[in-house]
Amino acid sequence: MEMEVSDDPYHVWKLDVSSCPICVTLHQIGSSFAVDLSEEEVACSEGYLHVGVMPDGEVSSMEKAGAGNIDPTTLLEMVEVGVRVGEEIHRQLNKQLDAERSLAKL
């Protein structure tokens, strides 16, 4: 197989990420939970939940992992927070991508 690589750093194509999920991980620590933990905080967590969030806020996937159990009420709260965080990440990502697209048109 032969492939040509351009020397031009602006000779690129962009992936369409408009329908890609964002994965948010929420860690349970005691009776509370948190997002975006440091390594030290992760070491203290008992379990965690991955929530895949689509741009429209729909949950695309969910996985509970780790040794601890998560109370069903806490689980629902974790999913709700995961969705809110995922939607905000999508908003910020799209804002940044839009800004880059407008710069490319200049």
C-alpha cells in the first residue's frame, strides 16, 4: 500500500463529531460522588460509573465498575449529573470547534 503525506500542516480533513458521545466518569467516595478526580482521589473511590452522553443529552451507554456498590438512588443522581456534565462538555466542544471553523474561513 502506498500513501502520500502532505507537508502542508493545513492540509487536513476534520472528523464529524456532531453525533459522537462524550464519556463522563463519576467516582463514588463514601456516600458522595465526584467528577474529574485526581489520581489520589481515584485511589480513595469505591466504585465508578461511566456514562456515555450524546449531544442531545441522551444516555448512549453506562457501565458500573469497581469494588463498591452504588445505592439505586445515588446511581440515578450520578446519571443525572453525568448527563448535565456531558451536555456542558458538548456545548463547550462545539463552541471551540465553531470558533476554529470561523478562523479557518478568514
